[in-house]
Amino acid sequence: MTTTLNFGRTCSFWLAIVLAFGPLSSHAQCTGLLESLDRLESMVGAENTARDALTTIRRNAQDWKNLLLRGRDNNERQTMQTRFDTQGKTYVALLLHLRGQMSQLSLALDRLDVLDREQLKLFDKYRAALARHGVDSLESAAAADREVQGADVVTFRTLEQTIEVLSTSNLAQFQTVRQSMRNCQALNTSIQK
């Protein structure tokens, strides 16, 4: 009985959607609504990717600290190094994905150029500091940390700015969708009269 009831609700939902938007889809003036919705969906996806990139690079910074603090133990060092490397690779993949999303949306890529350059510099600094100082003592770990201190600030701020720009653009796009829906609703109302 529950399965039938859920199926019936699902069918009713889609039937209501088809009946509500069916007449609209045949009007050229309302096709912009679908395009606006598609763009909004893509823009929200780009914002989410940027947020994921920020979260990932913050985790990477924490993994760097963990590597330095716990790296004296060989088992811990291997675990922390693997985590650090994995977060770094994930971050690079997210930047690449974000670049594709923003390119597809014809959004400015200047911040992504900064992020790409900073990512290369940041990870080179991490590797160099680790090679130069190691993690065999707290003193060497502290020296490695001092060497890269502040190197991630530009990355954090650029990602935060990118998220802010995308968020603002998403709000504007939402208003475009809302206006398109109102226009289609008004058109549909006038046709039905």
C-alpha cells in the first residue's frame, strides 16, 4: 500500500509539473526561463566547487600541521603524508573542475589564474621546507612551519573572493529566473483568458 501511495504521489507531482509548465514551454518568450534555470544550476555548482576547494585547502593546511607535529613517528608520518598528498591532489582537481565550470559560464578566470600560480608556489614551499628541515624533532618541524608561514593566505583570500563573486552572481541569476517565471506566468494567464 505504501509503495502504491508513494508512486501515486510521484505521478501526481510530475503530472502537476507537466500541466503547470506544459503550456509555457510552447511559448518562445518562456524558453528563457529554462535557460535561466540551467545557468543558475551551473552557477550554484561552480560556487559549491569553490567552497569545496576552500574546505580542501584548509584541510590541507591542517594536514601540514599534523605532519609536522606527528611526523617523528614513522607510521604517523606516512599516514599524515598520505593525507596531506591526497588533500593536495583533491585541491588541484577541484581547481581544474572550477576552471571548467567558470569557463563554460563565461565568467572571469583571473582569480583562478592566481589560484593556479599560488597552488604551485605553496606546494613547492611545503616540499622544500620538508626536505630542508624534516620532521625528526619539534625544532625542525617548527622551522619548516616558519618557512611556509603565511604562504597560504593569498589562496584563502582569493578563494573567499571567488565564492563571494559567485554568490553575488547567483543571487542576480536567481532574480533573473524569478522575473522569467513571472513573465511566463503572466503570459500563461493572458492566454488562458
